[in-house]
Amino acid sequence: MRTDLLTDPVDGLDEALAAVDAFDRVLVAGLLRPQPAQAAGLAALAHFVAGTPLASLVPEAADKAAAGAAGEDHLVALAAARTALMGSVHDALTDRVADVTGRPRAERSTRDTPADAPGANVLAAARAWLCDLARAGWQGIDHELVAGAGPVVSAMLPDPRLRRQATLLDGFAAELAASCPGATLEHVPVRRWADLWTRALLLTLPGAARTPAADTVTGRLLPLGVDVQEHATAVQAQVHAVLEPSDGSAPRLVRAAVSAPKPDTVVGAGLWQLLRPRMSLLGAVGEGRAVELDAMPVTAEGDLVWDDERARTGEFADPFATARVILSTATDPETAPLDRHPVGIAVPVLVEGYTAEREDDGPLTFTVAGHRLAVDTARVPAASPLSPETVAASGACLGLLRWDAGEFVLQPLAVETTVRKKTVAVHAGAWAGGTTDKVGARAEKAATDSVAVLRERAGKLLRK
Amino acid sequence: MELADGRLQGVVSSGSDIGRVYVSSIAAESYAFACSTNNNRPCGGARGTFCNHIRALVGEAVLQYGAERVARYLKAETPGGEPDAEALVSVMTGTRPEQGDASAAAPVFSRFLRHLAYLELEPTTAPLPEMQWFPATRTAA
């Protein structure tokens, strides 16, 4: 791994992000009565996409928005321009990551599948709500406006094809609700809310959220680790793994995700319990085993669409052995065009031979061959034996390379440490399939009890 | 349960009737409290001082958010050392707080019901790329 390249500046990055920031500041005050400074921000965005296919649409949209007369189509055009800019940032960063890891990139499969555009009405309602948000601005949000997302989310959630949109809107609206009223808000997460708004708006367009599983794969799946993402009312566990195809073709990096909406009181070990029954892979990961796949559906982006019927738990497979032997030869998947955003960068890497440093309560850093790499221990899930202290005492780390707040950071998935002269591995997802660990088992019991109570209440209260 | 709108508020199960729940809240600073059932009947215990539901709410909040965060949000200073649920309740009741307004109970309860219904939705295995914006955190949010 060429860690020296991680801190080298990326050409054009600052300029692209400056244009994004200029647009993002426009959304703070909203587009109802735009001020001259906002017009300048809109113009900066339009200027940046001048040489692209968006060149005719965006300047017109910027003019209309600056005049306080932006319709839905204009706001969508602005969101598209911002997405294109973030896409270019994503591409520059993934090129850099490829130089760092030295791994080959998978070829993009361009197979076309029939368009499927479910929920046109509810998506139109979502779009209308998002446009109202942009007009009000983050400083203009109140409970009444934010609550408008509720019925939209409730209508979307039962349809699994609309889960992406529903889950994003639900998390976004909850965050906005917690910050109401916007007029008294001291600190606005400007970039973050603009990110969420932009993606949510584009996902209301027909076909934008399409991730068809056009192919299938057969072979041996060697898990590397589990990454957990959650907001108050949703959770997703994503297993990163290397697939060795049985047809002898090159090994490739793939992911397998399972997600569920949840009440906000289900946390910690309760998250594993919610997801476990839907994906046998979590059990296999917990036990440190490989999985044999037979014609498992996979998307062009390397996401397995898991089906327990097509998987059989196999032999023990040490993720660190996988990382040392096969990871460097595995191909990295491509990202779907609309999903290109720096937040999506999560590339499995193995880091060894570092010295861990921590200044008092400051962030942990690894120094690898003279170069510092920040370590993000906060992303490890709550129900996990992998503590920041364990990471700080480790000698090898299997993690995800991410890009956050202007720098590359390493999210640990597992580490190797030495206990009484023996090397032991500690995994963030060790409790995914259940645990016999004393602390873990207590957490499991508490979570089981609280979900049982909730289900009982749900039975009584929802069917009255 | 949540720290929102200048209140600690949440839904607490009835001790006697499993079909009944209480919506309980304590306002920050004034500690004005309210407790009513899901059918909007006032709680019998919440007259003059905190009822058991409100006490249970404080206990749960301390478990989920940590005593310090709850104390900071409610602006309740406990004398000496680390605050705990018992100390918080005694500091707040010591100021003889007034009975608050229960009008916020309806939206809290309807949100609770909406999220309760989430338990009946099926997990899916199609990827949700947008969840990358919502990382897990070791410390409760």
C-alpha cells in the first residue's frame, strides 16, 4: 500500500468543493427571497458545469432560482449539477485510492435492464416536500414543514423497491425535526444537509434508484468484515468480502447488505437480532467462516442481493489470511453513476507495520512508513468487542479506507493484537451472529427483552 | 423517548394494563411535567409531583443517553459528583415544579405508533447506498 499518496493534494479538488460550498450556502437562507450573495453562489455552481451536458439547463435554473422563481425542474437541475461536481470529486479520490492499493478496477457491465419506476405519485409528493424545504432554507424550517415528510415516508416504506428513498427521507426528516425551529439554530451542518437534500431529490426521479441485479455469481465468498450504518429508525449491516468465482476468473471485491426500518429504541445488540434472520451470512461472519454461493444475484456495482437459498456456510476462513493472500489481487467494483459521492468511498485495505499514537483524548492515528493516517474508531458499532483501546494496541488492521472532512481515514473492521505472546484477532462484527462473550450475551438478553415488549405493544396498540 | 423541543419526552408502558401506555414529559429548566394516557386521560399519579411513569422515563433516559447529557439538557445541576437518575429526580422535584401542558402528547404518541409499526416491516437485502451518511457510533447519539 502506497500510504505516501494519501496525503498528496488532489488536483482540482479544492476548486470543485468551493463551488459545492457556494451552492450549499444558498440553501441556508432558502430560495423564497434570494439575496445577491445567493445569486453569486448559484452562478458559481452553473459556471462549473459549463462544459458538460448540463450546460444549457443549469444556468437557466440558477437565474430562475436567483429571481426567487425556481420550479421543481429548476431545483432538480441544480441538484444534478451539484451531484455532477461531487461525482467528479469521487472519481478523483477513487483514482487516488486505486493508486494507493495498486488493485485493478472491475470492468463496468453495461447490460441494460427494463426500467422499473414504482411509486410515481409518492415520489412526486417527496419531490414537492424537498422543493418546499429548499425554498424555506435551513433557517426557515419548522415542525409543520418537516412533518410533511411523515406521510410520504409511511407510504413508501411498505414497498421494498422504495426503501432507499424512504430510509433517506426518514433519517433526514428526523435530523431536521431535532433542529427545529431553524431560526434559532446555532450550527447548521451545511454540507451534510445539502448532500442529503440533493440525493433525496434525485432519487425522486423515475429510475434513479435502480440497482438491478443483472448477473449472478457462483463461487466461494471470503468475508473481510462488517460495517454497520444506522440512524434512529433504520439500520444496515454491510459485509465486505472477496469472491473467488468458481469459473476461475479473477477474484473480486463484493458487498452484501441487509437493512431494516426499526423503532428508535432498538439499538446495540438489538440491531443484530433484527437483521440476523434475513441473512445467514451474518452468522457465518460471526463464526469466521466462508460461504459457498450458487447463482447469487449481483448488481453491476458488486452488491450481492442476498438470498439464503443460494448460500451454504463453508469452511473456516481467517479474514486476515484472506487479506494477506487474495485482497491485493481482487478487483474493486465500479460505482453507479448517480451514486458517485465521496461519502460512498469505503475500500477494504490491510494496514500493517504501523505505530499507533494517541494524544490524550485526541483521535487515534497510525504512522505507516512515516505517513500519518487518521483512524476513525467511532464508526465501530456499539455491540462489538472491538474497542478503541484494542485498536490502539494492535499490530495489524483490516479496515475501510474512507474520505471524511478533507482527508483519508481508516475505519477498523478488525485488528490483530498480541495477548500473552499469541496473536489474536478482534472483529468489529464478531457479535453479528450472536455471542458467548459475557458482556455481549448480557446485551443480547436485554435487547431480546425490549423487542419482545415492543412487539407485544405493537400487537395491542396497532390493531385496536 | 427523546430529548427534543426543550423537553425530555417519551412513551412509558402502564404497569397494570398492557394495552395502555403513558406519554410523559419534563420541560428543561422549569421541569414542568405532564403525563397522560394514549387516550389523553391525565395520569392519576402526576398530581403535585412526578408520577412513577415520569420517574421511569428519567431512569430510561439516563440509561440511553447517560446522566450527564440528560442533566445538561434539562439544565438540572446535581450537587456534587456524578449525577444519577435518583439525584436528578430529587433535584427536579425539590424545586416544586408545576404541572405542564399535555398538548404535545398527541404528536409524540402518533410518532411512537408510527415507529412501532416499523417492527412489522420486512428487512431487505437490496443495498441502501444512502446509509453511508449515517455511520454507526459507539456512543449513543
